[in-house]
Amino acid sequence: MVLAAGLAVLVRVPRVGALAYPDEGRSLVGCPAVADRGAKGLYGPMEVDRPPLLMAFWREAAALGGVEQARWLVCPLVATLVLAAGWAGWLIGDARGARWSAITVASLAASPLIGTVFLRVSVDRVLPQMTAACGE
């Protein structure tokens, strides 16, 4: 499990300095701007239809310096996701289940072929479903 988590992070590292994906740029510019205005915008606190935790993440990334720092912040989250999947696999199928679930999630979390190395904003809708499926 730890090896799969490490490999998932190592696969992401070379793409940390890549150009920003449109969702990343929009979030990096939009979330801090909405936070600065607070409830003074046209729609009040619902100005951006993003969860508060995701907006806090992008505000922190903007404060640290941008998209590259946001991608570094995600690396430990990817490792945690792989380890959590491995743990859930262990509960279901012992060592074999842990190994295959960790490998599967690591390949999905780090694959440049499906664009998961970019921080798409829609991930906030997918992760709760993935974690609920692993926990059930």
C-alpha cells in the first residue's frame, strides 16, 4: 500500500510545473476574489457554487503562490487516498484486497491519460462518492 501511494505521488511530481488547466486557473483567481468580497456580491455567500473547503484550499494555494503550490498540496492527499483505499481493501479482502484496491486507486489518481494530474474542480463531487463507496 505504501509503495502504491509513493508511486502515485512520484508519477504526479513531473507534472507539477505544467501549465495551468482552465479549471485550476479559474479557481485560483475566482475563489480568493469571492472571499475578499464576502457576502457583498450579487448572490451573497452563494456567489460561487463551490464547497467552502474547496474554496479554502484555493485561497491557501493562492496565498502560497499559485497552481504549482496547489499541486504540491495535493500530493499528500493523493497518498492518503491510496492508503485509505488500501485500508478499505484490507477490511474487505485482507492482503490481496488491500494490494489491488491501492494499486487501482493509485493508477486512477496519478494517470496523465485521464487528466487526474490537473486539479479539476469537479473532483469535489467525485471524492465523496469514492470514499463512501470504499467505506460501505
